[in-house]
Amino acid sequence: MKRFLSLMLFCALATLPVLAQTGNLAPNGPHYNLNIIGVQKDKTADMSDGQGHTLFVPLWGNAKILLTEGPDFQTLDRNGTNGGSASFQLPNPDPDGDGVTVYSVYARALGKPDRTASMTTCALDPLTQETVCSMAVLTVSRSKGAPKFENVTKELLFIYADLDGDGVLERVPLFSDQLQDYFWSYDNKGLKLLQLRFYEIPTTVN
């Protein structure tokens, strides 16, 4: 099942093997690139055309990126400014729920040094109608020197939360039926660009 899904996800990419890491610590191979760009002024144009590989968020402040399950990666609405929500489509990362993903996410911060941003994966609990956010929060910082990628699969593709109140965190992959209306909460503190890459390689988050 996972192999079949994997072939569907990346059929539009070259079927080159994934090789060793490059100098920026990213895997060397085919990938989908998504740029989350912080802007000083709100965007007013309609960006729900499903085109491009960019999402726009405020340079300072909070934004919401709605997540939709689909067969491939695609920006659905690129404008996350002016109080609105950007929207991004991506495949189910762990359809078996075993903690081994069919693809992985790598991230790096670009732009002026000493700028940071954080992303938290959240969803709605259908039983309590409350928003549940993961305890595994991604925080990226643009430090001096050449920017490096890091594997952020655990932070962006799963929610770690105590859903049943027993004091133990459950691991919930994106689009699990346990929760609904998944999204990324983006808190920007001046970061101009967060670059995400999605690779056809597994990550074990157990």
C-alpha cells in the first residue's frame, strides 16, 4: 500500500534515486519545494488559483495554513495575510499509522540573520470541539553562515497530544480520523523565507 501511494505522489518527479546528503544537509534527489514567505504588507490579490510553490504570511505575527489531503502536493490558496488562511494540499504521510512515513519534510530558514519562526501542527478534536496542537513545535532560526536543512517530519506531519487525558502523549498523523480540520499554525518573528522540501524517502518517528 505504501509503495503504491509513494509512486502516485511522485509520478510527476524524475525517478532518480535519492543519494547522500548535499552540503546543505538536504537529501540529493527529486522533491517538491514549498516557500513560505513573510511579507510586510498584506496581499490583496486572489491567490486561490492553485498555481505556484509559495505561501504568503505576515512578516510579524500569526497565520494559519489549512491542510487538505490529496494525491499530490499543491498550493490551493497562497494568501495567508490580512487575517485570512493559506491552504496547502499534501498526501497522507502515514496511512498505516505505524510511525514510518511515505515521504519526509526538510526545512531551512533564509533571509536576514537572527530572525525566527515557529510552526505547530493542529487540528480539531471532534469529540470536544476544541483545537488540539502538537507538543512537538518546529522552531527555525536564520543564524549566520550557510543555511542548513533539517528533517522536520515529526513536527509538521504529526500531532503529539494527550487526547484521552491519561497523561501520555498520543501520536496522530495528518489526516487520521482521530482528529479533523488539520492546519499549521505559523508564528513569524521577522523570518523572510522558510523553505520546505518534500522527499520520497521514509522517516521513522517512533
